[in-house]
Amino acid sequence: MTERSVNNRRENTMVKVIFLENVETNKVGDVKNVPDGYARNFLFRKNLAVIATDEEIKKIESKLAKIKKEEERKVSEAEKLAEKVGKAKITLEMQIGDEGKLYGSVTNKDVAEKLADKGFDIDRHSIEFPESIRETGEHIAHVKLGHGVSTDIEIEVKPAAK
């Protein structure tokens, strides 16, 4: 067996986990097979899942109702926040060049700062743009609020007063 095939076999190993929080399409309490590296480097480090041994399954079953209820509460809070954030309209005044184009582009940091001014504590890494904003006008940003909840916000880019 070559070293490459050993590495490929190692990369393709799966591990059975129990999800402790909603992650992407997986819900709290789901027992799924996931790639070993994903489990080890992401799920376990962030305490989003545990290895699904018989002992863990028994432990989790007793806690599962409580965990699910807590997750539902978190999702409910995130949905309420999404409703409020979705209604917020951000106006950014940016420097523009002779052709009406921005110097640079609007960043997620710009949007996060404006949201903070409106009382929303949103991490800039949770803000994404479908495409780079390099012109004045109306644009949309996608805000991920965690627990599978997200919303879009309107951004208006205006030329800054000279």
C-alpha cells in the first residue's frame, strides 16, 4: 500500500457524532456520520457535537429535551433579532471618484459599525455581500445570526460630502 493511499484512507474516515447545537442542516440530537477531520477540527473544538458512543447516547437522551428547549429559545431569539435587523436600513457615505465609482469597496466592517450605531451587536464576519459593492446606490447584504437564522439588510451608498 502506498503512502498516498494510506493518507486517502485516513482522510475518508467517518465518525458518528451527536449534535449538541444546530449546525447547518443538522439539528440538536441528530446522530450522523461526519468526516473525522470535520468532527475533530470543528465540531468538537466548538462543543457543537460529541462522539456517539452508547454511553454518550444514554447521557444525551436524558439531557436532550433540555438541550432542544434551549436551542429553540436561541433560535427564537435569533429570529426576533433577524426581524429587527432586517428592518434596519444602512446608509453609508463613501468617497467616490470622477466616474461615480467608490474608492475601494464597502466592507463588512463598514456595515457592522453602522449596525452597532443602531444598537445591533453583529460580528463583521457574519455579514456577507452577494457581490462587491463598488458603486453608489441600493445594495443588499446577507447577515447570518447563528442557529440557522439569517436575514438580508438594505444598504444605501451615497457620495460623501466634499
